[in-house]
Amino acid sequence: MYPTAAKLIAALCLAVAVYFASEHVKSVFPPDMAFGIFSILNAAIAFGCGWVVVGRRAGRGFAGGVGNGLTGAAAALFWVLVLHSGRLMLSQALARRYDGPGEAVIAMVNQSIEWGTMALAHPPTLGALLIGGALTGLAAEFAARNWR
């Protein structure tokens, strides 16, 4: 897994796209909710997904690049949901709100589904992920073709 320009470009572009999607999704949640470093953490996860998922597959054509970018955006969304629902589950488990580990994992999956549905039902968030993912794939393809 050696560094290439395509991996770096894919990682940076996907991080920016997910940062903007994270800023958009904040409007879906209650106004008194404290987000902290929510957008920055999501961008860091997207950076890793862009590097591993999109950057690794770059160089197979622009049509495939769009698909790779969308796959990277979906992977970033998945890992962001796992991270945040896992954090919530851990804090609730430490407060002894679950009877066992199975109940905690089921609650984590249900929370991921709920938050994912809320995010994808919000058009600006969905648009930022789709357009950002497609542009990420195209930028990675451009980098793979021109900077070897």
C-alpha cells in the first residue's frame, strides 16, 4: 500500500465532501445538540476511506471512477455511522442501560439505521455525498492518469 497521487487526491476530496455533508446533516438534529468535533472526525474517517477505497481503485477509467467515488462515499457513511452509534452504545452501556452485550449491539445497529435514514432523507446531505463522491472518483481518475 504505497502512496500515490490518486490516493492523496481521493482522500482529500472525499474528506471535504463528507465535511460538507456533516455540516448539512447538523440541521436535522435538535438545535440544542452539542456536536463538538463531529464534522472533523467524519472528515478524518472519510480521508481513510478515500485513501483505501477510492484511491486504490483509481486508474480504471472515468466511468468506473464515478462508481468508485460513490462506493467510497457509502463506505465513509457506513464507518461514520458505526463510529458514532458505537460511541453512544458504549456510553449507554457504561451507564448500565442494557441487560447484556447482545442488546447493546442490537441497539447500536438500530441507532445506525435511524441516523442513516435521517441523513439520507435530508436532500442537501444526500446531494453532498452523491456529488462529492462522484467528483472524488473523477478527481482520483484524473490524478491516476496524469501523475504517475
